[in-house]
Amino acid sequence: MSGRRSYYAGMAAEDQVAELYGRAGRPICARRWRGASGEIDLIAREGAQVIFIEVKQSRTHALAAQHLSPGQISRILNAATEFLAGEPLGQATDVRFDVALVDGTGQIEVLENALAA
């Protein structure tokens, strides 16, 4: 897939995932939030909990999952730490890290708490 086409496919996948979370009562409070450590695709809230969401798009869910590297996970965790510094409870904030996989047909599979230790 060309760079431009991948970019737009990724943006469309993020839009679909944001809509899914919104319909589930988990409003998106930030898109493509960038800290010094890296970027978080989507950040949602469910009550007091903050949900960090990494969106991966590919032909199949399995291929999409393979695109999540250990380096990316580290950057996501570090960026989340930066984001939480601005929250009232800071690092004590209740958080969850989801990975949303979007296949070539637009089907979404959400792996809730996928980056739990």
C-alpha cells in the first residue's frame, strides 16, 4: 500500500474506532495526542477511567496485530505517562490500554486491556 493510501486508510480506521467508542458511551477526548515520547491514536473516557487506544489497520485482524511492535508499545506507555501528568489524579488515574484492529472490510476487533502487564 502506498504511503498516502496507508495514511488515509489509517485515518478512516481511527474514525471508525472513535465512532464505535462514542456509541458505547466512551467519548473520545483526544485524537493523535502527541507527547515528547510519541503519539497515542485515540484517548477515550469511561467515567473516571482513561482509555488509551492504539488503532491498527490491515487486510486482516491478524496482520493488523502484527504491526504493533515492542518499540511502539514502549512509546505508547511513555506517552500515556506524559498524558496522565495533566490528569487530576496523575499516575493514580484508572487507565486501560486497548488495541483496536480494523480489517480491510472495516470490521473492528477491540482487544480491551491488551497492554496489561
